Amino acid sequence: MNNKSKSNRAQADYFELLVGQHICHLYNVTFSYSGDLAKLSNKVLELPNGAERLQLQNDNLIKLEPKIKEILDYEIIGKGKIVKVIWTGRSLVIQSTSDIEAEHLRNKKTKFSIKSIASEGSGTMKNLGLNKLQQYYNIDFLKEQKEMWQRLKEHIKGLTLTKSETKRIVRRNGILLAWATRKGKIYQEILNRLCFEGFNALSIIDKVDFLNFITDCKDNDLYVVIVNSLGVSVYKPIDKQNKLTDNICAKHNTGVGYTIFINNLPTYRVQTNNTNGIGISGFCQRIFLI
């Protein structure tokens, strides 16, 4: 499962770089990530269906090309010509959800959050790590997380092992991995309950601030681009700011996720993860627009 997660990430990164390369070709800008693109291509091709995955991304790029040009031709009018294309990679996953940024004259930017999907989905809107979850929901999960690692180390009789050493041992042993996955789900459900209750305990203002944070609706330069089996969908998060209302709440706690309703309408789906259910990895939440 961990390898599957990494291959999906490589596939997404590959598509982001395809878009960046296309922008460079369109506006005669140097593409600085040829080595990264080649490495990602090789990583995806190692999979049994790797060639099919790459073909999907190339087909999705063809769908997207006219829309990218339309957006950038419009932005160039106000921001000047494009002088550089930046791939943020995963380094700015919290600060910004942009994947590819076109830099114009005078450091002005046009940013793209890019989602390439095989089916009809819309992709992850935001991925929040444990530190952000504790900060925004006013919760403390450190005791439970420490307890989970302690139980795992006791089970494998490796109390002096580091986390990385523990992971390496468990991932190479199917029986230990099954145990870690089963026990990890217990803590996954605890964190989900804390987040569910923590969100509902927030003030209305804090709820709206949180929702506006996950949508990045204060970034005037950001476009969200979704390419899937239905075609291409583009919107600017700044046009989707959540308005102040006293009718925002989380409902339908499934144990590993829940739904945030706004004015009685299901609006965001929240999925609390222990990284694909493996109880030896980091906790996070993925948030989707319904």
C-alpha cells in the first residue's frame, strides 16, 4: 500500500511537470526540470500498468492545453510576459496548494493547483498534517501517538529502536504489518473523533476561517484545474469564499471521516488517514469538495 501511494504521487508529480513543460514551450521559457520529469517517468514505468498510467497523463495534458493557454494569455495582459516556471513539488504543501507557478515580470505570478484524475472525481482539495490538525482544531493527539508507537515497539520487542528502524522492520514482515495496521486504525478513529468534535466546537468565525484556509480563497493568483474523464474544470478559489453563517457543522462521523455541511448542504468530505491505514506512518486529513 505504501508503494501504491508513492506511485500515485509520482504520477501526479509527472503530470504537474508535463504542464510546466508545456507552459515553457508556449512562452519560450527554459524548462528546469527535465531530470525530474525523466526520473518520474521511469518510476511510473516500473509499475505493471506504468505505460497506461503515463498515457493517461499525456492524454489529460492534451485536454488541458487550450485552457492553460487561455488563462495565461489573459494573465499576461495584466502581469507581463512569463519569465520563469516554478514547480513547487511537495515543499509548499501547507503554505500553498499551487503545484506549478508561472512567474511574470516584477515577481507577479499565476499559480495552478493541478489535479489529473482517471475517473470523474475532483481530487484532494487540501492535505493537512498532524501539526496543522492540532493547531486548527485545538486538539492534542501527542499522547495517543506516542502510545501507538510504544505499543508497536513493545510488540516487536524493540524498545530502543528509532521510528525509522521500527518502520523498516515492520514493513518487511507481513504479520507485523498486519498487526500495526489493525492497531493503527484504533488511533486513526481516535484522531477522527477528536477532529470531528474539535471542528464542531469552533466558533462560527473560526469555522469560516478554517474553510477559507482549506480552499485558499484569499489567493487572487491561484487557479484550480481539474482534468478527468469528463473533461476540464477550472475555478478560482477566491470566487468561492465561504460567507459567515451560523449553520456550519460536521455530521455523519464514519470513524475515519465525516462531512461538513453548510446551510444543511453537504459541502466538504473529510477523510482522516493513518497514511493508507498503515499504523506506522503519519496522520493527516484529506479534504474534498463535494
